Amino acid sequence: MKGKDEALEKTCFNCSYCITALATEPTEYGICLNDEAFEPFMEELLDDLDYSSCQDLIEQKKFLGDREACPDFEWCDSIEIDDDSPLGRELRRLEKAGKLTAETFENAVIEEQLRKIDWKTVSVDNHVGNLKSADPKKRAEAIRSLGGLAGLGNRAAFETLFDFLRSLPPPTTVEQVHLKRDLLHGLETAEERERVAPFLIDELLRIPSNNTTRQWLSDIFRFLERCPWEEIHEPLERMLEERRFSPKFKDKIQETLFRSRDRFSAMNQSTLE
């Protein structure tokens, strides 16, 4: 099966010169490698999937991939699709269902390209600048992308998020609370999530409980109750002996310990069965 189909249109995304404007997630934007401006960065873009070396240039040059192609358009004729490959089977399914169009073909190809990426080794350098940006939108995009990569086993993404979280001072404003909450949510599905527990327990020790910090403290307890009881029970039990904590706060500690023990006892029982 050839990569070009009669149903396809001459749009930029169907041109051999076009690649997506993001390496780590689907996007409707593309960049043109026929543009001489990208010539110094070809190896990083095509071989290493590292967009960090020309991120500003990409932002400047990106365009909607479904726009009408220019006169330099070339079909992606060199793409051969094995009929027994996941992409080939998906295209056959779409064809039999009468749903094989330019759009569904393009989506299937993008999904196949994403499936082949080794997300554990994808570079995160292009997200670091945005993570520390003063622009909330750029920062939110970086946290979302890094969190997704961390959940896929990318250790560099996990370390980047965790280091940034640890660098922040105790929150004193609602905005600071929201930033910490977003960072913690980005770490929730990472394989190494238990490493965050000691830091969060220290946060409980140094952050006052008030209306501003209430949501942050609630997120900390929710995160800890999903950590192994063996990892959290000793420091939390020591906190129960301290007089400075209110009865309500100690009740929350007890509840967290109970839920952690109950959760992991059930998981261990399920494993034995």
C-alpha cells in the first residue's frame, strides 16, 4: 500500500518536506524543511527529534498543516506501508468502512509515527525554558507536556518537574498554590512518584494550614495516600506526636495512613490471588 491515496489533497501535511511542529505530542501545526532556515538543524530535527536547538525559529515559521501546498509540493511517495503492520491494518479497516479520507489517513500516519517514538528518551530541553517562563500559558503547556512524558517513563521529564517543584518556596498566594498543584499533578503518573513523598512530608511540616494553602495541603494528602504505607508511615506517625498540629490536621494524617495501608493491602492481596 502506498503512502499516497487518490483521496489525498495537496496540503502541506501530505508533502514530503513537512514535519509536525512538535516532537512530543500531536499538533495541527507543521514546519517546512524546504525552508533554508532549517538547514543547520536537520540532524537534530530528523534524527534526534530534538527541537530545542531551533525552538524560536519553529515558533516563527510554523503553519497550519492543512493549508494548500506551495508549488514545491512533493508527494510522500517514498513511504511504503506494510499491509500487515498496525498502520496497514488500520488503513484497511478505514477503507472497508468507507472512512479512508485525507484526514483519517493523515491521523493514522501521525498516530503510527507517535507509536514508534521512544518516549523514555525524548529530549525535554525545549520545555525547560517554557517551564520557567513568566507567561502562565507557556508554563502550563510545559507542565502538561512534561507530565505526559513523565507518565510514559521519561526520567528527564520527571526530574525536570520535580526539581522545579522543590525549588519553589512555601506558597503564600493562590497563584503560587496553583502552580505547585499543577506540578504535583504532572508527577502523579510517573514510575518514580514515590520519590516525591519525603518532599511532600517536609511541606506538611513547614507550611501553615490556612485558607490560602488548604488546596495544596489537600493535594499533598491525596498524593501521599497513594504512596506505599511502608514509605510514609514513620514520618507521618511522628507528626501525630507533635503538639503544634491541630486535631483536625492529625485526623487528616490518620486518614491518609489508613487509606495508604488499605490501598496497598488490597493490591498485595490481588497480586497473591
